[in-house]
Amino acid sequence: MQDIGKTPFLSAGIDYLRLTVKPGQKGLDECASIFTERMNYNSYAGHDMRETSLSGYRGHKCSSYFMGDNRGAMMFQVEGFEANSIFEALREVEFHGNVPRLDAESTIQQKEAGAKTVSQIRWLIKKRFAESKTKSCRKLALYEEATGGGGLSLGSRYSASVIRIYNAHAKHSDLYKPGAWRYEVEYHNAAAKRAWCYLRAAPNTTAIAKQLVVGKLQTLGIKEKWHSMIPPIAPMSGTKTTKDQQRIAWLRTQVAGVCRGLVERGFAEEIADALGIVSFELLPCIAVDNIAQEVFEREWANGKHSDTNGYA
């Protein structure tokens, strides 16, 4: 658990990370080395190391870690408090793989009587959706857990993101006191990769994780007192039209792969000349990450993030 200081934050950061890397992609060896070291350490500490399968990948699970293989491609997964540590270990690694899932979380200590119940929050979201003809709350659900806790979830594994709000004390009474509430945003696929890029570019993972969670809550019409403690992400200059979004998407899906291959073969300057830009001093795939980061920042600043338009 991170020490957030004298604030209502009990923890904030990355709570879940899943990476997939194909044979030959940069980052494969580094990920395998880091996960092997952490899993062996946990095994020596007494955690069970067992063979298992996950999403078609066959490998081993130990504590909160999983590492598996599928015809040479590798999946690396970590959840809980150790996800932050793995993210920091990979921050400077040149990574060309995919990020199928990334969860950002903020856990808040509130006065138990003053904390909103999930049913109240559900009402707020339904009210916000009722005010917008473009949104739907069909995937909004309350749920109960065997531990006695309960929560709210919005979205599904097919959405760009899922938000979860639940009583952290009821679920983890050994870690949290009464009045602790967990707010999570689970990003999928392209949305997860944009969040990954944004977090990698930021010097403070904790601060950005708070901003991601608060921004998502506010788009749903949920406003808590502790939101005022989180500075907004600085807006970027310029505006972005729908056609600009389409062009960026086209660059990412149709051009990025070609540029990556050309850069790897030493044609960075030729690409710069062809595009008419001054400098293209980019390592392979950094161009892709920069484009994704820029899109993510501008969409956030312009309030364009929603499950219905395909952005986190």
C-alpha cells in the first residue's frame, strides 16, 4: 500500500496489469526476466507456484503473478499492490507489445456515515445518463459479494472501460478501516494502451492514477468532496475535430506498423523527410506511444472520454 500522506487517500495507482508480447517484439526478454524474478521470490517466500492456463496461455501462477506462453507469444499479468511495482520496473523498458488490460484505482477513507452508498451513486449515474440522449446505463449493475461487501459496476469486458465502486473495508477488512471506499477504472485494449502511454510519460504514477479515476467519475456525474484535492490534467493547446480523430486512428492502424519496421531498418531520417518534419529521432514504437499519448491527453482535456464513443 502506498503512503499518500495526510489526505483521505489510502492508496492510489495501478491495481492490475496485463501485457502480451509476440516473438521478436521489444520488451519480451525484459518482461520475462522481471516476472521470473518476482515469481521465484514469492515462491521462496512460501507462495504456491502452480501450472495453470489463462486466456489460452499455458504457464505458471504464483501469488498475484501469472506468466504463460501461447505458441511463442507471452502473457504477463499482475494484480493488487504489486502491479505498481511491476509498472515502475517496466517504465524505461522499450515495449512493443499490447496492453489488453490496465486498472487504475483510488481508495478513499471517508467518514462512514458520510460516505455515499452504492445505491446512491447508482442513482446519480442514472440521473446523468437520463440527461444525455447519447448514453445508456444498460450495463450499470449493483452486485453483492460473498465477503459481505457490495458494489457497483458500469460497463463490461467488451467496453473500452469498466468502472467499479465498492466498500473496501467490507471486502478487505484486514487492510482497511470502516469508511474505506475503492474507486477503480478498468481499461481494455486500445484504452488500456493509451492509459499505459500516459502513465509512462508521467513522473508521478500516483497523481496520474488519481486524475484518471476522478476524471472518469466526473464524466458519470459523480462528484465527491475529495475530487477538489486532485488537480486537473493540464489541457493541451489546439482543437481536435472528428476528422482529426479519424486521421489519428488511421495513422495508428495503417501507418504505425510500417514506420516501426522502417525505423528498425535505419530509415528514420527518410521517414522524417517524407513526412516533412524536422526531426524523427524516435526509437521503434516510440512514435506510436507518442501519438497515443497525445490523443489521450487531448481527448481528456476536451471531455471526449466515454464508453460509447470507444475512448476510455
